[in-house]
Amino acid sequence: MSKYVDVEIVPEKGYQPKSQSDYHEDGVDVPYDRISPEVLHSLIAEFVTREWEELGVSCYTLEDKIEQVLRQLQQKKAKVVFDLSTNSCNIVVNK
């Protein structure tokens, strides 16, 4: 039985969000289900470690955060993009 946690991200006082143009990726969408489970887990772990770190202290575990992002990928609220200019993958909001 899987346990899901709804996570509300509350930024630290003084946090300046990035503009939408900062999130533009010049790349190719990669279906998350075509990525091996081990690689996908590592990709999501790197993403949440980087993104949550910018927002400050969190009471959620790394696994809680990974599950939330995976759920967003499954619901097509987020997607994996391979950035052609940097030869790297990132997770972005699906518009």
C-alpha cells in the first residue's frame, strides 16, 4: 500500500522566485515511463534535492518528495525534458 503526502512548499522569507523564462528548456520531451526505474529515481532525487534546497528547510523526507514528483509525472503535471544545449535532463511543469 502506497502512502501519499500532499506537500505545500512554503518559501523562506525573502525568496525570489525565478521567472517563467528561467524554466525554458530547449530540448526534447522524454516519456518518464521510458526511463529505467533506477535512473528515474536518481533524476527525481537530484531534482527535489536541488529545488527544495532553494526553498529552505522542509519537514518531508526525500522519499516523500520523490513520490510527489513521480505522482506529478504520472498525472502529466510535470515532464522530463532532455536539454539539447546542456546534454542534461530536467523536470519541468507541463503546460
